Amino acid sequence: MNTIEIPKYQQPKKENIPITVMPLKKGSSKAVVSKNISEMVHSGHPQKQAIAAAMRSAGKKRNRKRDPRDVKFY
């Protein structure tokens, strides 16, 4: 039987990139939540993820519009 040799490629070296942790500010005021969202967006996070993280740290839920078709009759 003939065997085929597969060349082995070297794995790329991993660079030592320092990880910076950006703590979110404590508080539930509009100013604090806005500042947290702004900092996260500027550091490269998607806007929806930044909003979710800021609202969660503030202990709030994101306001969502209700679908008028979703009506429950009791």
C-alpha cells in the first residue's frame, strides 16, 4: 500500500495580550446607566450587549413595546 505523508504545519504563536477588565459603575440612575453604556460601546462591545449589561448591573429591565395583538382575555 502506498502511504501519503501530510506535512505538519506549525501552530501560530499566541501573543500575550493583557486583558483589561472595565468595571461598571454602581448605581441605577439614568446618568450612571448611560455612562456604563457609553464606556462599553467605546471599548468595542455591541450596543445591545452594552445596554443589557448596564441595565443588569443597575437592577433594571429593558423597556420593550408590547405587541397590541398579544392581548389576553380573562
